[in-house]
Amino acid sequence: MTPPAQSEIATALTSSAAPQLAALLQGTGISQLDQTGWIRVTGEDRVRWLNGMVTNTIQDLKDREGNYNFLLSVQGRIQGDATIFAEPDSLLIEMAASQLPGLMTLLDRFIIMDDVELADATGSQSGLLVAGPKAVSLLTQIGINVEDLEVLQKQTMPWNAS
């Protein structure tokens, strides 16, 4: 595997919108997901329990698949929005970090007799958004295979592992 030339991965480190838009439309845009909050939902009842509080069905999600949802109050009012990913033994809810405290409180209030546990997983998750017409090519060049990923499918990988 030959690493890409520096010019192929150069980024526009600017607050100006024009170079950022050009990277997204013609090349590759990269953004750190540092304003993202994560809640891990575990327990035997997690899927049934959470499925009743969101606007999209999560019962049919396979491992690493996700879908976008609104989280609702008992009255059906929108309390927040999130993407929910299925993992083998848990559900992982991704949202704006600013929504995390309120959604943790909301969800925790509805755990009554269900086998469900919530955990703030923000410290154990991090990520990059890589988008644009040349994103797949760039990721392939650095050894990350994403050809088989579907929309809203999560891929976990070690970073700086020894």
C-alpha cells in the first residue's frame, strides 16, 4: 500500500465557506466529529423499549446498521434527534453533544420494569466525517475499505493501535 501524496490529502484549513464547499463538491472534505454525544443502550429489552420512543423502526437493524430518528415524549412531541446504530449487544445513539444531558434524562425516566441500562459513551467514541466524490478513493489509498458500506452503516476501527 502506497500512502497518498501530501497534495492528495491537503485540506483547506479555513473558515471561508468557498474552499470547504469546493472540497465537498470536487474532492474530499474531512471533519472531526467532536461535537457528537453518544449513549450506549444495553439490556435484553433495549430494542423493544427504545423502538417505542422513536419515529423510525429500529427492530430490523442489523449489526452496524443505523437509521435517523426523532426521540419523542409520551405526548409524541419531538425531544431530540439522533442516529441509532445496532451493535451485537447494544444500541448506540449518536446525537449532538448539546442534546446528551436532556436525552439521557428523558430516556432514563422511562426505564421502569425493563432490562435496559443507559451509559454515556461519548468518551469511548470518536470519529471523522469523510465526504465528497473522492472520499472512497482516498480512504482506499490509506488502507480503509469502505466500498461495501451502505448509507448510515457504521464501521469501527482501531486508531493508532500498537
